[in-house]
Amino acid sequence: MAARDWLTEYQSSGYSQPLLLLLLPPSVLLCAAWLYLRYLYVDFAPLKGIPEIPGGSLLYGHLKLLGKDHATTAQQWAEQYGWPIFQVRLGYRRVVFLNGFQVAREWLVTHQAATIDRPTFYTFHGVVSKTSAATVGTNPWNERTKKQRLVVGSLTTAPAIQRLASMIDLETSQMVKSIFQASKIGSTEVMPHLSQKRLALNIVLMFCYGRRFDDIDDPLLLGILRDASLISTFRSTSGNAQDYVPYLRYLPSFLKDKKRMAMATEVRTRRDKWLASLLQEVEDNIAVGQATNCVAAGLLTDTDGGITNCKALHVSGLGFKMLMSSNADDVRTILGGLMSGGFETVFSTTIAGIAYLASPDGQIAQQRAYDDIVQSYGSPTEAFDRAVHEEKSSYMVAFVRETLRCYPPSHLLPPRQMFKDCDCGGVQVPKGLMVLVNCQSVNRDPATYGPDAHLFRPERWLDKDTPYNVPPPYEFAFGAGTRGCTAINFSNRILYATFVRLITTFRIRQSEKQPPCLHYIDYNCDTSVTVACPKDFKASFQLRDRKTFDASLARSQEKTISVTNGIVK
Ligand code: HEM
């Protein structure tokens, strides 16, 4: 029966009024919902002057279109439309995506005072970090964040990291030694991941709590590593739809991802426990007069030990008194943030660098690096020793930068939020708007790096006659501007020393059966987490020269004899 016939028959039957009355409330509700989603739901109206990616839905915006790997989809959109900057909607939040080097530099460096804030999120701030510290790159711009930046910044200035050299010395020589032992004097292929994880975690632990793990299988070490990876998933933009679509939080419990919310609470409880026990250890040490030279001791004591000796803090004019006004929350936030910010990023970069070195192309890089290192320091033993103090090999400096450019730990940088209204390149950008920097695409921008932007080529940083003279920050792995990473010098030194010591000690070759993946997206075993975790691979680590190795280790051991398990005597 045709619809019109049915309607006529229905009207003549006298039932039309009750039906209309029945349909009216849902229609009004639907209309109201549509009007709400269309005009009131989103935090900001579309920004004039920045193109918007088409196809977003009313409720989810572009969240579903971005899929599991936001950095890669955004990079594809930028290329497809030719837009280095565009806007999208993640549920109720309007977001500006920066995908090109120049535009990222303009927003993060030129307008650094305006882009200094960070958004807070329901899952991460409301559940995972409710009772303890948030992690690095997640705090809004406030007094606590300023303190955290002050502490880390003053402890990791170029002169201050000289004080940390013995720590880097100890951990990088232990790392080389553990690879040598695992490779059974070069006869067995090794998966270098665990040795790099321990290196990164121990350095950050020593820095924060004056504590290290000797045993690579220590249950606390493995627990911290596991929790940190899990926490990383709760910070990601792609795995937490309830952050952007608030209604998902109020779904009846049988529709909610109950397992994941339970996981968030569990990991929070576990993390609170190990953060508290690490801090307790420092307090106990202080109580028996064994204050360690670490951030925690500095925050907890006002004696002459620890951070009070840090001249940079006094020079800064804020002095120790200001730090002592830190309450327990500040101490936890500072330390919890540092722990996660430091170790995942360092681990991700060293593994990506080793993967490249082990590859067939990496053989040429290893030879160039070795020659330049020996020429710069005079001998491999001297290089092994001095690498923790001074970065003399320009090839290795270039290698570290190129590794960070091609394999940045955070493919999508921790989100920013506008701290105040700003005119960014002629566009009026309001306070409170969320901004995402797509480091994966910024760092491969051919307009900045040239047509070979996709190639791993450390030489690009040494070439004086290139038409592509890249200005600071050179690449965006550390972010940029006032809210960029506070530990750039420190991190660069760790990476430099790690690679110099590996190259002067071993010839590294990939396994035939389990070679590394070098593809800039596929090398990452989970693109939905915030910090890339390079996939497993194996390599052989052939000792270059036994005598040099023994002499280098002996020298390092002698110098780090005072750096025992936690107590820097
Ligand atoms: C390869 C090593 C590292 C990389 C690639 C890295 C990267 C980053 C990035 C991308 C940010 C956010 C920057 C932005 O929004 O512009 C950041 C912030 C930060 N990082 Fe690092 N980081 C590294 C190592 C470390 C280490 C070793 C520490 C300390 C032990 C550290 C402490 C911090 C702190 C305190 C912040 C400031 C966060 C804020 O103000 O919100 N980072 N880092």
C-alpha cells in the first residue's frame, strides 16, 4: 500500500490524534538533541581561517574517523588536503592539529606564552591520577607545574648535568656489560630491550629517588615497567573516547568497558604504592643521615645535602625556601611526573637508534660514527670515558638528533591548551582551545627538511651547504617553547653516551631471523599509546676489541665506585 493511501486510511480511522500525540515528545526530544549537539555541545565554534576536515559526526566529531592511530590519520589528511594546519572535533572538543614544521614553530615558539597550558581529561586526571601524581606533560599551567619545571630545569642545565655524569657513567657501562654477557661473548643474538629499559629506568630512578635496580629481573622493576606502559594507554587520545564524549561515562554499566575502568583503578592503586614506598625509602635514608643526592631528598630536606647544594636553584632567585613550601601533593606530582616522562622516552629512543644501527644501512652509519668518535676523542677508550662529560663527536650529535627526528617517542605530543586568546598567524584563537602537535608529520615535513625528509640521514645536520637550513628546535621530539621538555640537555647526554659506548664497544648486526622494523610507523608495537614502543628484534653484538672493552669498563668502575645502590657517597 502506498504511503499516501495508508495515511488517508489512517486519518479516516480517527486514530490520528493519539498517534500524533505519541510521536510528538520523541520528535521534540530528537529536535532538541539535534539542536544541542549542533550548537551547544562543542566547546568552541569553528575557527575562522583554519580549514576543517569534512565528515565529522555530531556526537563523535572526527574521533572515529581518526581511528586507532591519530598521528598517522592526521598526517594522511594533511597530505591529502595539503593543509599543514586544520581543525577537527574530538567529541565535544574542538581541536587544532599542527602538522607542519613552520606552523608548529609559530604556535609553540612564537606564541609560547599563549600555548603554555594543557587540558585535563576525565580518565587520566579523574581516575588514573586522582589520588597521586599526574605524569609528565599532563599538568595544567599552575604553581605546581612551575615548581616541577624549576626543579628539573635547574638540575639538568648543561653545568648541572656534569654532576649527573657518574650516574650516566654507571648505567651506560652496566648496559654495555649486560649486553656483552647476554650475547655470551658475541655468540648469541640478543634482544636489547630489557637492558635499555633498565638503563632508562635506573637513570630516572637515581635522578628522582637516588635508587637503582641491580637485578634486571627484580619484581619491583618489572612491575614499574608494566604499570608505566599501562598508564601510557590512559593518556592516549585514541583509546579514551569517554574523555571527549561525556555521555559514554553515564552508560549503564553493562555497556561500559568495565574491564578498562577497573584496570585504571588497579594501576592507580599499584602506582600509589610503589611511589609511596620509593619516597619512604628516601625519608628513611634521610632519617639515618644518608640523604641521597636526588630530587626527592632535595624536596624533603633543608639540610646541606641534596638539592640545597644545587647552585642553579639559588641563582634562579627562588632558592630552596620556595621548594620547601612544597606540600605532599607537590612532591608526589613532581616525582611521579618525572618517572614516567623520563624513562619511557629514553627507552623508546635508544631502541629505535639501535634498530637502525643494526640494519644494513646502519653498518655504514656505524663505521662513520666509529671513525668520527675515534678522531674526536683520540681513542676508543678515551671516547668511552669522556662521552658522559662532553659531546665531541659531531657525527654522533647528528645521529642522536636524526634518531629523535625519525623516531620521536611521542608521535603526537602531549596535548596543549590555549592559556589566553591569541592571534596566531591572523587567526583569532580563543583561550581554552585544545591544540595537538603531530610530531610524526612535523618531523618529516619536506618543506623544512627537503625532498629526502623521509630518509634517515644524520649527514643532513652536518651539511653546511644545504638549502634546507633547519632553525631550532630542529625537530619536535622534545616539543618546543616554554612548555617543551625540561630535560633536553640531560636526555641528549644520556642518548649520546649510550650510542657512543655501544658503537665503540660492538659491531652491531641485525638478526636474519628476527630483524628490526625500521618503518617510521610500523616499528611501533602499539600506535594507540602515547609513547612509541619499538617492536621486538634481535641483533648480534660482536665485541670490537676485548682489551679496550676491559680497560674501559675498569676505568668506569673505578670512577663510579661511589655510586652504589642509591647512595652517592
Ligand atoms: C628522549 C628523551 C625525552 C624526550 C623525547 C622527551 C620529550 C618530551 C616532550 C615531547 C614533552 C612535552 C613537550 C611539549 O609539550 O612541548 C616533555 C616534557 C617534559 N619532560 Fe621530557 N622527554 C625526554 C626525557 C625526559 C627526561 C629524562 C626527563 C626527566 C627526568 C623529562 C622531563 C620532562 C618534564 C619535567 C617535562 C615538562 C612537562 C610540562 O611542563 O608539562 N623528559 N618531554
